[in-house]
Amino acid sequence: MSSRERILGRVRRALADAPGEDAPVERTYLREHGDRSVGETTELLAENLADYRAIVHRCAPGDLAVTLAGMLAARGAKTVLVPPGLDPAWLADTDAEQVPDRIESTPHELDRIDSVVTACAVAVAETGTIVLDGGPDQGRRRITLVPDHHICVVRVPDQVVSSVPQALERLDPARPLTWISGPSATSDIELDRVEGVHGPRTLEVVLVGPQPSAEVTS
């Protein structure tokens, strides 16, 4: 008996009890790993965002405008790109010139913009991923890829899910989805990391919602 015949014989014996080709194959996948509370899920998101070198901020809804203004000022941003559906109140306190997103804008014009502020469609805690779907408060894909500084606002807990399967349930596959896990980065064979090659070098994420209670120590 040849080696080929021995291998095929083992395969046939292993498949002897398997259902036929037309029988449905049932696969069960975990929709999330572990049973976490809303607070624990948010903490995991913040931890994984930071692990990807994103800068994470937290604030209450009423402090969002002040928080964004402070972030833009700290960056030294003179101009900020604004998607057409972004809530005007978010940037009410900034001194930076607000530049509307225009179809006519060229890549060179977008490259001269200091910062861009957007919302998001959903954020995935287990992978530290922000997903944009081109909604009015997010704008077209290119406005979050060309400017070197992207501030993304995530509403907690409404836009935070534990896992990718849960995120997919909320997303429309017909929309232009951009999945962002930290600032743009790549590395060569020597593992030298370079950021900003195909997207912004700096990603800042603002988690807006109820703030975690301070720990009480005795």
C-alpha cells in the first residue's frame, strides 16, 4: 500500500460517521468573551484603545465642547475639518477655524487641515476598534484619512459593544465602513514602526457619557 492510499484510508475512516455533503453544518460562535457590565465593557474599550496608541479622554455630555476646545488648543490646531452633520454645539468653544467638508476639496487642501472631528457608528471593546460608516456626523472616508490628527467622539454606552459580531449587527454592509484600530501604522521586516503612512498619525478618542465612580479607599 502506498503512502497516498494509507492517508486516504485514514481520511475515509475519520469521515465514516460524518453527515453527507448536503447536510447542514452547525457552527456555534461566541458572540462575546465573558460576561461584562456596561462599565467593564467601557473600561475594556478604553484599555484597548490606549494599547493601540490612541489617546483616550473621558467627559460628561455637558463638558464635551470644553473638552474638544482644550484638545484642539493643546494640539495647536488653527483649522478643524467639520462633517456636515456634526452637532455645532460640539465645537462651540473652539477658537480654531471650522472648515466645512466640501466635495471640491483636493487632497492637498485636506492635507493642510490641522485636525478633523467626527462622531462614529460603533466602537468595539474587545478589539479597541472604532467604526465609521460615512454618516452625516462622520463625513466622507477621505476626511478621516488625509488630515494628520483625528478626534473621534464615542457616545457611551449607546455606541459601545463588546464584540465584532455585535458591531456587525448594527452596521449596514452597503455603507462605506472604515474600521480604525489606533493611529495609522505600519512596520518593515525589521519591525521599525512608522505611523501616519495611510491615515492620521494621531488618533484621540473622547468617551462621552457617565463617568466612572472614583474608588473609595480606607
